[in-house]
Amino acid sequence: MTETFEALLIRAKDNPKASLAELSLSDLPDLPVLVRVDYSSLNYKDGLSVTGKGRIARRFPMVPGIDIAGTVVESASEAFKPGDRVIANGNGMSETEWGAYSAYQRVRPEWLMPQPEGLTQKQAMAIGTAGYTAALCVNQLLAWGSLSTEDGKVLVTGAAGGVGSYAVALLASLGFSVTASTGRPETHDYLRQLGASDFIDRRELSEAGKPLQAERWTGAVDSVGSTTLANVLAQTVYGGAVTACGLAGGPDLPATVMPHILRSVALIGVDSVMAPKKRREAAWRLLQTQLSSEQIALATEGEVALKDLPQAAEDILAGKVRGRIVVKVS
């Protein structure tokens, strides 16, 4: 084990952009499990954190990165032993807890899960929080019970992004007819390969509309928020449901109660950071059983090193990233 190692560090509140730093084990938090971080990923939230544009970190200094795939080096917990391959998502990493963009990190055992069988470390991070969040959304729609593979279309907004890409792939693999909303026509072939059967330009959903509109969607996965989500709710069929997991279009929701009280439309919020263990395990089971290696590879745009992350973070916020970026850490 080297005496020092590379990490991305946000040094202070008034200097919120992350930059490369040299750390030692003594710099890491005093937590029970030491993990060598082999791979991570770049999510929209990571983009906000690394660039400082989202003010994600709540204490300083902070190592960003919300996804870990690594190998246990030391463990004071009976749940894990040296050599175990593990993953972790969320649990306050990047916000109140040091995260993945460090060659070594100390974590709590309750944050960790064994690496899912059948997935490599790189594949697990190609899925990462984005795919895991998509799986949480799909499971919530299935649990609501209003979706049918034989009747109507399911909408995915922000479809060319990480969450959207995996939502399209999962829903299509389950047999649903999926409409993908995107503002980038050049991604249609990519989304079609993932399973999308129809497309809608995001501009159709981004302009203010009537509180109730023509019923179009039996369900939806939304990662955009704001006016887009308001329009999706207004277009959802009687008894349908929409899962909301993001705010790429803004945190506001300029909607009315009309879809909810006149069409029994449900808005289901999905949080990936503090999701209970049973929901986490169910989400990863869905990903294991419904995603092929080809779909994972298709949804992965590329791999970057820590030194390249600041520019990649700018790109994901600018909407230039299609699908997923894997980060090679160690």
C-alpha cells in the first residue's frame, strides 16, 4: 500500500471546485472498513459536486463521488473481510461523508453490499447510482400495479442520460412500450437499441401546459422535474403513476392537484441516497436479471481517470454526455 495516493478534494466552502490532491490513510475518516476504490462513476449529482455548481458538500474538506466499487483492505466489521469485492451507493457520500474519488476510502459496513453476482466492478459502476435509481423507479411503478405491457406507453424523460438510459432498457426488457423524451435526435438510434419504440422532443414537455391534457402515458420515469414533470402528470392516464427522481430541469413543480384528484394519478418520489436495504437489494436484483452485458456496454460512453473528471463533470452538466461515464480510480 502506498504512503500517499491520489484523490479529488473540495477544500473549502468558498472554494467549492474539486481538484487533485495527495492524501494518506491518516487523512481518511475514522470508520470501520478500509476499501481500495477500484472504480466509480460520474453522475449528474457528481457533476454538480465536482464543479461546485450545486453546492452538494455540506462539510469541508470533502472527497466527492457517490458510487464505489472496490476491494476491502481492512475491516473491523464481521460483515466484511479483506479481499471482499463490494459496492456502495449514496449514504451521504459527497454530502456529509467522504466519497469515492479517492484511491482508498474508509466507510461504514452498513453502506456496503457484496458486488452483485454476474457483474464485474466496471459493469457495476457503468450501472452505478444512475442505473440503481432507474431500477428503484421501475420497481415503484411495478409495485403501484397500474402498468400493463399490453396497454399504452410508458414515458421516460431525460432518456439519453444515465437514469433515463437504464430506465428505457429495464422497461423495454420487461416488455413495456417505451417512449423516450430527449432533445438530442442524434441519440435516437442509441435509445432504440436500448429498447425505445417511440420518441418525443423534450420541448413538447418543457413549455407550460394545461393542468389536464390528453391522456398519453400509463406511467413514467422522470429525472427532469419542473414544467416537464407538471406536463407528464397532466398527460398520465387515469390511475397511472409517475416516479420522480431528478431535477435536471429545475427543482420547482408548477403543477396543480387536478391530475391527482380527477384522474387518481400518483406522483411517487424516489430517493437513492438513503433507500432502505431491502429496496436496494431489490433494485440490484432487477438490474442483474433484466440487463444484458450488451445493454450495459451500450449505455457506457467511456472511462476517465481522476485527472479528467473536472472536465467530464462540466460536460455532464452541459448535456454533452450520453449514458454513463466510468471512473478508474485505483
